[in-house]
Amino acid sequence: MSIRATYASVSSYSPRELRDGLEKVFAPQLADFGGSLHGKSVLLKPNLLAWRREGDIACVHPAFLLEVARLFLDAGARRVSLRETPGCQSVESVLKGMGIDETLRHMNVDAAGFGDYQAFEAVEGMRFRNLELDAEFRRFDCVVDLAKVKTHGMMTLTLCVKNLFGMVRGSSRLGWHLAVGRDFGRFADMLLDLYLAVRPQFNFLDGIVAMEGNGPGSGSARALNFIAGASDALALDAATSGLLGVPDLLLLERARKRNLLPEGIEVCGMPPKLESPLILPDPPGVCLDWGVFLPPFCRSLLRRELLSRPELDAAKCVGCALCVKMCPPSSLRMGPDHRPVFHLDDCIRCYCCQEHCPQGAIRPRESRGMRLVSGVEKIIRKVF
């Protein structure tokens, strides 16, 4: 059975245009679910990284979130709830900053942070045996994944599967960054395990105004004018990443190796057509495949020297020290000038500092050595 990834052209966040587009991408998912939501309980899991200013593109747009909630209520859902774990704020403060907290209450949509964290019993195909995530989703009839189309310093793009990382306890999220270190393939495997554990039945992408460049927290706005939906998160990511010009996404490469990619993904509706490629962050520098044949000390040297590294734009930094607080291995220190100082020997390149910087003062930078060796590798792969 093929999975339909449905796209709708939507140029603004006006309620009428949003509703029209959402209904188009919702209908095939509802059919896959069984055709009815009457009496069902629904859990919304939006991407609410942080709300730092009006129109912050680090989150799904508040109008998008409200209209999806209305959509499920109008379809007969008995209960609609919202759960999320923002990066460094509470759900309540994010929704209040968006100006939609009262509206959600009037709609009887209860909103709170995740909190019932439990070790998840591994299901078939999972690689990690110690995932701890919120267990409340199992008490709902369906999970709705509401993701924002954004670039990501570590994973290149963050779409529906990456959005599930918000169901992991905040402190554990830092621990996972520390545990996988510089092997971003392992991080992608962990995200795929989350996908296998949760399997959201409804998945939506807010690509009306996306984020490019220094994502996922401090990138630039890019109008892509589309929304998308599918009953499978990984299928929607696979279809959309190709349309956005990133067909070789690491998450998808790992999914192919594990035989997790759904077969027969059908692109329906009006998919986006980009006039120019998305501006992507510098590549994270996954360890070169041929590096596995080198002695351990050489592999360690390669990882340290060839990976991109976080770089501070001192002109933008305001010395808030949030990056220091959010650094899993504590490789950042505040210097005498009240600016963070990077200790790269301890840095695991998780880019939590970049993700949470409210000023966009940190971005990944590709080293000269990395550019040189990556070019050599491309030549070798092309020749052989």
C-alpha cells in the first residue's frame, strides 16, 4: 500500500486560506486512519522550540497550530490536547507569547509540558534499548505531529521525525547529544527509534514561511508557500527533503540502511517548486567512511579537525550565557569579556549552543581541512 504525501499551496497564515489547505492534506490522512475521529482523543505535538520575538520562525506558526486544533475538533474529536517540551521555556510561556493561550482554553484544548517520562520497551527494529520518553501519548487514540520546515546545524533539515525529539525529557536530550558525540549517524538512528516508538498517525508540515541558513533557532525566513501532510512521518520527510533539494539527508540514508523507508510514496496535490535552493548550514562533517580503517588515534584526530565547529559572532552576542547553560559536555565557558569561549577538544558538535542562542550569534563553520578532504572523497567516490 502506497503512502500519500499531500501538498497544498498556501501563501499566508490567514485562517480561511489555512483551513482550505489543511483540509486538502488532512483528508487522505483521515481516510488512512479509518475515516472518522468521532469520540477520539487527539494529542498535538507541535514544534515549539522557543518564542523570543513576534513572528519567531523557530516554531510552527500560532495560526497554523490553532487551525489544526479546530480541524480535529470539527472532525468530531472528543478531546484535543497539546504537549511539548520547548528548548528553554515552558509551554505556557510560549503559548502566551504567541498570544493564543486564551484561544486554546476557550476551545477546551488543554496545553502542558510533557512529564510522564518512562523507559520505553523496545519494539521491532529499534536499536537503542534505553530510550526514555513521555508515556502520555499512549493514552491518546492518535498523535498529531506538527513540524516546521527548518534547516538544522546537526541534521541539515528538521522535519516531522526530528520533531519527535521533543517527547524526550529535556535533560535526557542533552544526554543523548553527549552520548552520540560526533557520530551524527547514531543520532539519526536514535531519531528513527523514536519514530518507531511513537508512529504519529497524522503528520503536518508548516512550510508557508520556513527557516533556512543558521537553523533551527536563528536562521532566516524563507517563504516556501506550502503545507504538507501524510499518515507516516518518515514518508513525509522523504518526499519533502527531495523537493527541498536535500535528497541525501542523513536521516534518510540511515533509514534506507535499516529498511525503514516506506515503499511506494505517492506525491499528491501541489508540491513546492523552489526557484533557488535552500541555504543550508555548513555540513556537520559526518566521519568519512574510509576513516574506519584508520587507527583509533587517527580517527579521533580526523573527527576533531575535519568536523565543522561552532563559531561566535561577537558583534551579535549579548553575553546572556544561555549557550553555556545548554552545552551538554560543558565545553563552553564565559570569558572575561562576558562572551562564551569554545573549548573544542571537549566539544561534541551537537550545536545545542547554536540552537538555543536567542541572537543567532553562533553558527557552524566548515574547516579548510574538512573542505579539502570532502573534495578528495567526492573525487574518489566518483572514480571508484
